[in-house]
Amino acid sequence: MSAHTPGPWVPFFVDWNEWKINAPNGDPTIGHSSWQGLAVVYGCDEVRTGPQVAEANARLISAAPDLLAHLQFAVKLLSGLPAIGGTAQVEAMRAAIAKTTGKAA
């Protein structure tokens, strides 16, 4: 399935080494009014760095819907510029979108 639960996704602190990713608007495509615990993110077991790793990963994951939408918009804009549209950077952006959506680049 290439569709994902729509954003926003919100990181939510659970304890020192655990965060949840919530989707407060839910996923109307499958009838959920909200997701509490769309994903669970843990840090490493290292007491000094584990909490920071968990928080950083949770924030990155929760930004995924926004990052995907902005990347798709950027590719659309750049593809219309002959000098830029076929560059390796734009192709890498297309590949990242394909990796995210499960569709061929």
C-alpha cells in the first residue's frame, strides 16, 4: 500500500527512552479517528545518550509526511527547469520519493 496515514504526526514523550508517534487527525481512509501510538520509537540502552536518540528519531519520523510533501513539490518545480530537472540531485530526490511511496522512480 503506497498511501500513508496523513499528517500531522506528533512525537509524544512516554518515558526516558521511549516516544510514540501520534496522528491526532487519524486516518479517514481506514476509518480511524485518531492514532495514538502510530509508531513507537526507542533509543539505545545507553543511559546518557538513549533519551536523546529516542527523541531525535521520534522527531525525524514525525516529520516524514511533511518532508515527503515538500520533496514532491520541489521535484515538481525543479523538473520544469531544463537545466536542473535531470540532474543527479533531482534524480536522487525522485529515488527518495519512490523509496517512501513504494512506487518506481
